[in-house]
Amino acid sequence: MSNYHPLTEQDAIEFARTIPNLFSPDAELASREIGDGNLNLVFHITDNHSDASVILKQALPYAKVVGESWPLSLDRARIESEALILEGELCPGLVPKVLAYVPELALTAMEDLSDHIIMRKGLIGRETYPAFAAHIGHFLARTLFLTSDLGMNQQDKKRRVQAFINPDLCKITEDLIFDDPYTDSPNNNFEASIQDAAEALRSDTELHLEVARLRHGFLTRTQALLHGDLHTGSIFVTKESTKVIDPEFAYYGPMGFDIGAVLANLLLNFAGQVGWSENEADRKQYRTYLTDTVKQVWTVFEKEFRSLWNERLVDRISGTPGFQDLYVEQVLRDTFGYAGCKMVRRVVGLSHVADIDTIPDAVSREKAQRLALVIGTTLIKRHRHASSINEMVETAWNAVQE
Ligand code: SR1
Ligand code: MG
């Protein structure tokens, strides 16, 4: 990586010109660094005289959100580009096209999705996305089944586990999701108004026992190739289209971690509705949309996962009657647990969500934070006994007080 240097906006233009068949030689290009995430530079390159455009994403050798004191491997750019290419093969149309990957610069050029909106922004604006549940359920079923020992050659799968070893990014998850919120960590970040609730997380040993189980699963189970950070900020949407981006946290882990991430982020927005809805009727209506979406995502996932199992299972003895039901039940239980962990970390941990943090009114914001914590901790505590997605929806609605 000796030629590595962070690009300037001008460097980005010069690189964009080298991508074959994209811009005409005399194109007048403009470049803007638009990265608003925690880790990377993102350049949006446009042609002043045509519709041609491209996104260049460059990994920095440290976590941008913290600074150079938190070094991070540039190999995550390789992992991201390889994951995007694989996801594109398994789920055509559901990820941006990769146009180039330059290892020395940790740089990926990809399709510009500016005609889409980041789903989190859309949900904060109380938009609805009728195609989303079917798309993401399909994405989850195919990426998880077809990268697991159930759906691909098991020797190749071991080689793929090796290719997606992602220690630095996994460490972020292990600390920020499965440890910091349950101790007095300097990484934590929460408002003084919920100090009591944050402290309660630290002394709840029943909760810690369940988080320890989930953390151990994350550390040790190479079940399927995960996206690894599938929150609503990693999903672009329109009413008709869904595009999953940013799989730099990709690694082999428990399937429920990805499904739980999607559902947790819908429920974080559910919690935030105390601050976004005009009145009780509006609030109930939008929350119903969110919990219907939670149910649909799981239902589509389960249906397609079972079809893949029935049609493409590669493991003879896993075809024993009864094993599919046991397996799906375990994925559901993991989904509950990981969804709960994802909710808790976004309230008291280092990195929050705008669905709650940007609620202008402090009283509503506090209510949203407390609601997210109640839903999250309940899901964690109940996860080993879950038997239907309806129980997740009931958990959310039963926690509502306003
Ligand atoms: C230091 S990175 C913080 C968070 O940003 C990413 O989106 C992941 O969710 C990570 O945990
Ligand atoms: Mg990201």
C-alpha cells in the first residue's frame, strides 16, 4: 500500500477520467467530497454537460469519526468491493455496480445512486417504501443461504471465510455493540437525562448473560457471509427500488445479525416517532407501517430461505425432516437478540441514529431513547424463547406509553 494517499477532490477527478467508457475525454468534471459516515472519504464526480457521474469511495487508514488514534486496516476496501460484487451476482439490481477497485489507493468506483435517498432520511421524513420489504427479504434470503454451508460448496465456503476475515471492523462491532453499552466505557455517549437508564444497563446481570451469548455467537459462528452493518443508513431507496451499500463490515457470522440490523433500525424509527409525528393518529399510522414492514421483511426472508433450502440444499443430512424448522427457529431467535443489541448501542454507545438524535424537542427525544432501550433490552432478554415475528411487533407496541 506504499502508493496510498488520501485523495483530494482534484485527484478524484483525475482518477475518474481513467475509468473506461464513463466520461468523454473533454468532459468538464466537478468533484465534491460528500462522505457523512464514520469511516471513509466519498467523492461524487459529475459531468457539467452530461448525465454521466460516479461515486469514488476511499478508505482512510483510521476511523474518521474518532481520528488517527483509531487505526483501521485499508483491507476493508477490498472486502467491501468483493462483497458488493458477490452480492450483485446473488441479487442483481440490489447493490450498486462496481466499476473499478484500486487496492493501492483502497479505492472503489461505483454506480452513482443520487436518484435514490438514504432510507434513514426517508423514514425520518415519514415516507413509505412499498417495494422495500420484498427486496430486502430477498436480499437477506439469497445472500445468507447461498453463502452458507447449506447453499454452496463447503470447501469453497471455508476459502471464502478466509477471504472475508475482517478483524478491525469486527472489533468495532464487538466493542461498540456487545461490550461498551454494558460497562462504563469512555466510548459511550448518551444524554444526561437518561443517565439512570444507562446505569441500569451496567448492573443488569440477566441482560449481560444474554448479551454474552450473542457476543459469543458473533465471535465464533461462521454461518454465512454477512453485510455486517445493514442499518437504514446502508440502504438507498426509492418507492420502486432498493440498493444495499457499504458492506465494509462484511465477514462470516450469524445470519440473525444482518436480519436483526434491518429490523432494529425500523424499530429505532418506531421509537423516534414520538418526536416526528404531528399527532397520535399519525404516529399510530406510521408506526403500524413500520411494524408491518418488520413482519413482511421476516416473512419474505423465511419464505425465500425455505424455498432455497427445498431447491438448492447441498448438505445431505441437513435435509432430514425437521431440521429446516429448527434452523429457521434459531435464525429467528438470533434475529431478536441481535436486533435488541443494535437498538441499545444506538442510544448509549458511540454512534447514534438521526431518527432519535435529531428530534428537536428534548422531552420527546428522551422518551424516544427510553422507548428504544425498553424495546431493545426486552428483545435481548426474550430472544431465546422467540417463536414468531409477531412477538417482536408486540414487544414494540407493548413498550409504547405515549
Ligand atoms: C467507529 S464506526 C461506528 C459505527 O459506524 C458504522 O456504521 C458501524 O455501525 C459502526 O459500529
Ligand atoms: Mg457504513
